[in-house]
Amino acid sequence: MKAIETPHAPRPAGHYSQAVVHGGLVFVAGQLPHDPDNPGRAPGDVEEQTERALRNVEAILEAAGSGLDRLLSVTVYVSDVGLWPRVNAAYARVLGPHRPARAVVPVKELHHGYLVEVQAVAAVRE
């Protein structure tokens, strides 16, 4: 097992790694739409938050020797299922034609008042 840490994504605020690589897979911890370059910046709309969370996942995957095109499974936590069409549209813009398996989990609320959180599993590049 190898823990992944990159300054290009938010640093863990608790007892966990940004990701762990094991058996050719990258397990990315849930990523909120924190911007590591602008930590005090207020969150934008749900589309901006979705893209930022996915860019955080992307930075972690790249540090692990993977990428968004290697995503196998994604879990998206959304604070209001009514936002889902907008989240899905932003998600599709970022991922393009790649369509990993995905689950959407409506939740009551997310930390810091964010609207989305993204957790993922990807394959390491061969």
C-alpha cells in the first residue's frame, strides 16, 4: 500500500490520506470542492463546486500515476437531489466521453456547507 499526497489538492483535515494505491488501483478519499490555491474562497454554484471537486480528484489521480480517463467507479454525494441535473451536466463536461460506474447519494448536508463531494476508484496507468 502506498499513501498519496499532493499539494495540488486539499490536504486531509483528519486521519486519512488523499488516496491509497494498492493492487493497481487508486482509492481516492471524498473530495470537497476546496480550492487548494484559494483556501479562503467562498464556494460558487453547484456546477463550479462539481468541477472543483473533480479537479481535486484529478490532481490526486495524477499524483498516483492515474487520471480521470482511468476512473472505474465514482460516488457523488449531493446535498439536494434537486441539484442532480446540474451536477450531472458539470460532471459530463469534465469527464467527456468517459463513463465510469457511478452512484449518486443524496445527503442532508456536507461539511462547510458545500453542495457536492466526490469519492473515486481508478486504475493506475500501466
